[in-house]
Amino acid sequence: MYRVLIVDDEPEIRQGLRLKVDWEGLGFRIAGEASNGVEALERLAAEAIDIVVTDMNMPVMDGTSFLDACHEQYPHLRLIVITGYEDFHYAKAAIRNHARDYLLKPVARDELTGALTKVGQELDKERLDRDQAAMTEWRLSQYYKEMKEHFLVRIVKEEPQRDNVVMERARLFELDGWDGRAVRFMTAGLTARRAESVDPERSPDRFRLPFEMMARECAEGHRGSIQTFRDPNYPGLMHFALLEEEGLRAAFAEALHRHVTAFMNFEIRASAGQPVRGFKQWKEGYMASLLAWNVPGGKEAGDAKGPAGQALPEDAIKVIERYLARGELASLEEAIRQELQEASASQPVFVKAIFQLYLMLEPIAQELRITLGSGEQLWLRPEMTLSLDTVEKAVRFLMGIAAKIERKRQIDNEEADPSLVAAAQQFIDEHYMDDLNLTMIAEKYNYNASYFSEMFKAKAGKTFIQYLNEVRIGHAVRLLKQTTLNLWDIAELTGFSNASYFSSRFKRMYGMTPSEFRLRPSEKIDSEHPKN
């Protein structure tokens, strides 16, 4: 109910107003009375009031001064003026101070009811607007948090984004200052106490949401120094990016452990990778924390031979990724066996190598909607690596997943709608002047870049870059024939990064530079065909 203060120097008038209408039936409660403006201001200072019903002709402080004070000090108040005089001065004061109604004594019941009803409706609308604004603000804040988390996941997954877009979004999420600072990633997850490890009702998997809320609450205590996110691929884990500040990692890990053990009766495993610097290195830092968490007994990725705790060298990873993208399973198996053979000299490095290869395969399997069996989900059961105690066992395990991926790709490729590639070609035809690349187009149609590349080549009969260059060069030829634009302008208008690159691509296709092409006789130009 809305609270009302009645202000009048005559007690019988105040009592009459109390009895005039059914206040509670209209949604109001009389919170108090005052006999003059000074007393009324004291009441307003002491308690929350929504509506003031006031006389104008009062001692100590008259109605005009009181209305001025109310408007200045309590602009939210709704004012209803009651007076025994049709005084222009009073009416003007009421209007100036935004009084909602001006009633003459004796006040009629229906007039007071009408004035109160109107004010009540205004307050209802104001409250509704305020609630809706608060809800909108809350939703926007939640959307902001979700978008920020989505941005973090894209960074650590190294999904294709232009550098300028990354920095623009980083500024939006107040993360631009993180790009040049040392950052360490931490991965944390629940583990059952030994006595409860066989009780399905006490499985950590059933307590994901409470754990997530607790982890976020702990990180909130270090706002500005810790970023929190979930990776949909690992729903039972929480991930944190921590600025490399003295004592921060230890303090946060201790707080997380204290909260979880005290309130959830679980153990917590938290593992960190080595510090990395710059958004382009965040994937390595994140993968290192995942590897450290998955290695049984591991707490920090510090004993591996690769960057940021990786077990496999970067060039080996690229070779393996290339074989996987091409579907060359025999070469893939040979490369995996060779790397695992080298890693097997150290058991911790060997285990990390298995996980690193697994983490390369699993996201692709998920993207292709391949359901991995429970015996193929290492992140759920990291202790499984103990059974992969030889190179051959590990190779068979990993190649089993790779074979599933390749079979699914072949099926998808056979069933692929030719119109998809046609749509991609049309998009290139219409946007050739833009900064296009394979990953951007693949992402537009919700495909993995490597898989989309193979599908495009199979359906179009040429690679993505060949098609793009042919389209761009075709438009460049038209401009060379029909305009006197210089090569810099033509390069820019046809999507090439600079005139030098444009000239080299043109010469490769036509066997001559653009300038030489332009100087050829028109008949010769018209009959000229690009080299295949």
C-alpha cells in the first residue's frame, strides 16, 4: 500500500479526511498527520511517504513554502492540495510544484476518491516501469556476462577472429588491459571422497550447478584479477584466467578449497598451467591447465617439454592436425605413434601427450555430433590413462576416435547439399571486395574450417582460395579494361590486401603483370584466358 501524510492545522479537518474515503480499499494507508509545514517536513525526514494531502493556509510554514520545500527535497512525492480559498497565488504554487490535484473545501468524497485513484495509478505505473527497468538492467547484465564468457571461450579455443575485432570486443568487456599481461589459467573440478566414490547419489556430476555458483562467488572476491568461464565441452569443470600477481593464485585456490570442502563435502582438484602473455597465447595456457588437471596426481603443468606445459612440440601438432584434416589416417597413425614413442621416456609427459592428442580430437568429434562412448571420454575419467600404459594401447585408443571422425566426414560429404557450396560461392561473388578467408566462410555456415575446405573442393572442383582469387582477378580484369584506375585502387576494390600481392596473383594467373595486361591490344585482351 502507498503511505499518505495528511497536513492541516485543523484537527477536525484531518479527522474528516480520514473518514471521507475507504483508504485501504483504494490501496492507501494513512501513515501520519501534521498540523503545519515544519512538522510535516520532520515526518517526511523520519519515514518514507508516497503521497501528501495538504492544506495551504497554515501557521508556522504556509502551504506555499511547504510545497516549495517538498518539491526541492522530495521530488518523488505526489502532492494533493486542499484549500478553502480560490486563491490564484495558491493555485500557481500548486502548479509550480507539480501538485497532482487542487481541491476546494469542503472536499467532496468523489473528488478525493478521483484524485487518489489518479495518483495511485501514476504510482502503480511508476513502480511497474521501475521494476521493468530493473529487470531489463538485470537481463542486460546477465547477457553481458554471457557474452563476455562466450568471448573468453572463443579466445582460449582460438576460434577465428580478426585482431581488430578481438581488441574491440576486449575493450567492450574491459579486458583490453589483459592482452599484454602475464596470465595463468587454472582448471578446477569436484572429486568424490574415497568413501563416496561408489555412491551414484554423491557423484560430483550431480553437483555441477552448486559448484559453479560457489566457484563464481569465490572469483568475485578478486574481481578485476580473475576471469571465470565454463567450456561447454567440459561441463563439470570451471576455468579461471588469473593475472600473474603475487599470492593471487594461492589465495584463490585456498579459498576455493575451503568453501568446497566446508559446504559441499567434496574434494576439489585445481591445476594450473604456466603463465602466458597475449591473447594469441591464451589457448596454450588454457590447454596446459586442462592437461595438468587431467593428469592423475598433477597439480601444475611444469614438467612438460612443449610451450606452456604442452607435451608435444608445435610443429608436430600442426602436422597431426593436417593429416587429420585431410583424412590421411595411415600418416596420422604414424605421426601419433612417433610422438608418443618420444614422449614415453617420461610417464608424466607420456600421459600429457595422450591428453593433448585427445583434446585435439574431441572437439572435432563433438562438432560432427559423434557420440563418444564412456570409455572414450578421458576428461570424465582421467584415471583411464593409467590403462593406456603402452604406446600401442594409446595409439589404438586415439585412432579409434580418429576413425569415427573420418567415417562421419565421409558420410556428411556424400550427403552434403550442393546448394551449400553454391551459397558460399554466391556469397564470395557478392562480397569479393571484403576481407574474406576460409575460416570466416566456414563459420558462417557452421562448419569446421578444415572440413569445409575439403567439402568446397569436392563440390566446386577447386580450392576456396583458388575460387576467391579467380573471382577477384575477374573483376580486376574488368577494371583494367574499362577504367584508368591505378593498381592500388584496383587492388583495394577487388579485395586484395595490397597492389604487390595483387600483381603477383595476377601474373601467376595470366602470365603477365596487370600493367602489361592493360597495355595489350584490346582484341588480344578479349581473347586472353587465365591459366589453369
